[in-house]
Amino acid sequence: MMDQPGFGKSDRAIYEGERIGAFAARALSKLLKHLGIDKAHLIGNSMGGHVSMKFAIDYPEQTGKLILMAPAMQVTFVTPAPSEGSKHLLDIIAEPVRARRRCGLS
């Protein structure tokens, strides 16, 4: 398991106009090459899922299988955005009482 650039024990990352997903996917590609790993299966949760998808798109020759758990995406190419779950979360933030009633929570 690797730390995302700028998280955990890794040094602070400077992206200079590059999106975090592209930056982290490139860092993973370089790490795999450095370790002599030709192809990797990736498990990604939240931001790790986003980076895993970006890695698979940008480096298909290095990508094996993907397991994604709630991949964080600003813009999705798989389903309409925002998702129904995101709509509920945004409703709760904006109007918690109304959203809780609609969900049957109060």
C-alpha cells in the first residue's frame, strides 16, 4: 500500500496546475516501474478509487484488475452526476430537517 502524494508519511506534493488524480496516477506508475512491477491490481476507496480509475485510463498497460469502493469523482463518466446518494448528502447539508423527513428519519 502506498500513501497518496501529500498524505500519510509522504512529503507534501506540489501539483502546479495538475489535478490530484493525474498527479497521483503518474506517481503510482513511476513507483511500479521503480519496483519492477509490470502490472498491478488496484483496490481503491474514495480518493484511492478515483486515482485507480485515472491510473487505468492513463496507464492501461500497467493496470490489472480494479476493485473500487465509493470512488471520489468530481465529474463522472460512468453515471449521471451528481449521484442520488450525493444529492441526499447535499440536501442534508443544505436543509437537514427537510432531508431527514424525506428519508423517513424524523
